[in-house]
Amino acid sequence: MDGRYFANVSLQYLIENLTNNTFISLDAFRPELVLCATIVAMLLVRVVGLSRFISPFILALAGALVGLWQAAPWEYLYDKSVGGEIFTGLLVYDHLSVYFRSMLLCFLVLFVLFTRLSGIPDREDGADFYTLVFGATLGMCLMASANHLLTVFLAVEMASVPSYALAGMLKGRRLSSEAALKYAVYGAGAAGVMLYGISLLSGVLGTAHLPTMAIRLSELLRPENLEAGIGADKHGVLALGGLMLTVGLAFKLSAVPFHFWCPDVFEGASAEVNAFLSVASKAAALALLIRVAVGLGYSADHDALSPTNSQPLVVAGMFSVADDPPVAENKTASVANLGATKSVSTQSESAEVTTESVSETSSSMTAQQRNKALQPVRTYIATLIAFIAAITCTFGNLAAYGQTNIKRLLAYSTIAHAGYMMMPVAAAISLLDGNLLDAQIAIAAVAFYIGIYLFMNLGAFAIVAFLRNDMRSEEIADYAGLIRQCPGVVICMGIILLSLLGLPPLGGFIAKFAAFVAVAEAQMWWLLVIGGLNTAISVFYYVRVLKVMVFDPEPDTRGPVNVSLFGSLPGAFIFAITLPVALIIIRPGLLVDLADAAAKILM
């Protein structure tokens, strides 16, 4: 596009189209708006001093339930018309975003109930605590829908900053303050590196819009340009930028080598906060990893990008490849229009990767040609993710073996499961070179894994929290002989730990089996072997906890433990969370169908 094209763009047209697109997009943004409204209500209750009359728990539970109802996964996941960009390309609204957003809001409902039963937070800090939780959840919902690298960064920071404060919510405890400080320092470093990587990628490609970046990459890597050496000097910068972007994603996933914060934070923070970080944060980070990996490595048909049939606009230097805007009839532009035109023209000239524009690139290369040119990008992404997944699950399982604190053990278990869940993502990117259906099945395996993982880890940390309230200890040695005082809770803990191990016929086995099948379909045999060996290694530390709870004699220093499975609300909550993990094998169809629908139109 030359300067004459942009000279005809009317500022009035841009403003009107931006306004119209925003109002149309709000309908797909209803759950996030509910979260925002709940945060505002919570802050007003806190500022005005109404917390004595209006319980923050009631507000939080109502906001979470309404948000889940507005997400309506049962309606949109089977609607084939759902899919496209919103807010002029900053976010994308499709089945994957609906699924992960629904999972986050479902977890939020369960988490609010869990914190009420466990007693953290108290009534005084309730408004502050739930405000931070809802703010982090809002950022995580944006992570699942991000379609632009600036949105990626903002969403990650929106999810991370409240989490730093949540890690230090236990006032007066040195370990809690230390956990918050370490988390914030690591997070700041990872955010800086990620932002620098974003600047490298968007600077070389001239855009931060993920679909447009894929087009620019395909043009840069087209065979004739490679043979002529055009853009060869940019390949190293792009590879470095991709590595730096991966740092931020790996930090949110607590993937090796950016996992150092996780064990210390989990030990210092409360079990309730650990449950939030281990489930919600991992789900959002995996959704974002899929968005970035598929967005950069696969170029879809751009005629179907917008569900509203409205023309995407100029956003942060990004130009869409949709229909041209109407040409201004008045050739004498106003001062404002001339200024806008000059700015747009300057952005377009600086964004050129080669002599061809995005519009010319898309017309000169079909989707099949673009995806063939992007094959080196997919190989790079798949290899990087697979390598990180392999070392992450290996380190997590090996480090968990020597832990004496149950929260640190579950922290390393969380790290290991992050590695397992990254494996099918690497397989999906690799499978994009062949049958797209196999790639979609791999993405569905990740979505299914998250659905099971939600109940497994929430159940594990719920048991830890309720036992802590009764025993005043979180050391594994103090769990000795609990089978004789609260057999129901020990049985539930055994089901959850064996499910985390991946023992059939529990839910964790189905999730891990689906992930390994995706890896096998991608013929990543070395990664499959590493996953199988790590599953065998994890037997020792999961079973060791059960051995202590069942066979070891009770310590003399411990008093009676009164956590009854059926005689109390905490016990009923533990039973309700454990039930899906144990019985998913009987009727896995619902979650399987939802996971399949989540990956249906991603590619």
C-alpha cells in the first residue's frame, strides 16, 4: 500500500468504525464486564465501609456465578458461527476462548466457595482478597483471548500483579512476605525480557497483530526470498525475539528454567492462593501459549477473521487485510485528517518487510503457500516447546521426591504437570504440517487435561487447607496415621494423588493418555519416552505421601483431627471435588465434547 491509499482514509471513518466495532464487540465481552462490575462493587464496599453489612463473599460468589452464566459455554461451544476478532483485532472470540474462559469462571465459583469454607480471607480482608482474585481472573480471561502482542503483555501483567499481592496475604508471616517479594522480583524480570522480545518481533515484522505477523513471516520466508538472501539478517533477531517472548510464557507456566519462584511462593503463601496459582494461572498460560504458537506458525484464511463483518481498523500500527475503507470524497483534507493520514502513512512505510505490502502479500500467496513457507517457524516453535516440556516435567518430578512440606511437593508436581500439558501443544504445532484434524485433536487433549487438572489440584490444596486448619501443620510427617482419624479424607487424597500420577481408571490417566496419544501422532517418540519415564518416576513421591498417611504411626504431638468427610461442609466440598476425578471414566463424553469443540475452529 503506498501513501496515496492512506491519504484517502477518512479520520471520521476510522472513528465511526472504531466506535461501531467496540459496541459490537461488547456482546462477546460480557463475562469480563461482569468481573469488572464485581471489582468496582467490591471496592465501593471497601471504601464506603459497608463490609459490615454486605459480605464480600456474597458479592464475589454472585459475580462469579453471573460471569459463568454470561460465558454460556453450553450455548457457544456448539455454535459454528462463533469465531472472529473483536475490538479491532486486539482480542479473538472463538471456541477456544469460550472454553478456557468458562473453565476459569467455573474454577472461580469453586474457589470462592473454598475460601469461605477454609476461613481465608477473614471478613476484614475479604473485599481486598476477592478484588485481587477477580482482577487476576480478568487478566487470565484476556490471556485466553489475546490476538495482539500488546494485549499479550497487558493480560500477563494484569494476571501477575494481583498474584504478587495474593502471595503475601498472610500478614505478619516472614515466609509469606518473602514469597510475595520473590514472586514480584522474578515476575518483573520475566516481564522485562518478554517486553523486549515483543519489541524485537514487532519491530522486525512491523506489526504486533498475530495473524498479520504470520503473513509477514511467510513473506520473509518464501522460497524466492530465501534464495535471494532477502531478509536473512532478520532471521536471528526473530529467533531471539521468540526466545524472549517464551520467557514470559514459561514464567506463567512455571516451566524450567523459569520455575525458581514456584516452590518458595507455594511454601510461603496460603494453600488457597496456591490452588488459584496452580490451576487458574496454568490454564490461562496454556491458552496463551496455544494462541501465540498457532498465531505465529499458522496463517488462516483472512476472509473469515471477523464474525461481525465489520472492517478491522488501524490498531497500534496494525493494518488489516480486509476490504478497503471508503475513499474520502472531499480531496481537500482537513488539518486533522492530514495529520492522521501522514501518521498512518509513516506507520505503513516503517512496517514494510519487503517491497510488497500486506495486502499484496496476501494476494500473491495463497493460504497453502503461506503455511508451507511458515514450516521453519513451526519447526522452531515445536522444538522449543518440546524441549522445555521435557526438562520441565523431568526436573519437577525429580525435585519433588525429596520434599518434606506438602505445599512444596505439590509445587513441584505443578511444575511437572506443566511439562506434561506443554507436550501436546508441541505436538499440535508439529502436526500443522500434515492433517489439521490431528492438530485439533492435540489441542483438544490440552483442553481436556486442563478440565481434569482443575479438580485434581483444587482438591489436593483443599485437603491441605482443611487439614492445616485442624492440625496447624503442613509437614508431610505430621500426616502420619491420618487414616485412623479421618479415613474419608485420606481416601479422597489418595484418589487425587493417584490421579495426578496418572493411574487408571482415574481422570488423570485419561488426560495424560490423551496427551501422550497426541505426542505419538506427531511421531515425537523421544518426547513420548521422556513422558513415560517421568510418569514412572512420579510414582515414588505420590505413593510416599499415601504411605505416610496410611501406614506410619501417629505422632505423639498431634491432637485429634476432626475433618469428617460427611459430617461437615469442608468434608462435603472435598467429596464433591473428588467425585469428578474418580467417576469421569464413566461419562467422559461431556468434557470430551467441550474440549473437541474448543479446538474445532482454531485453525
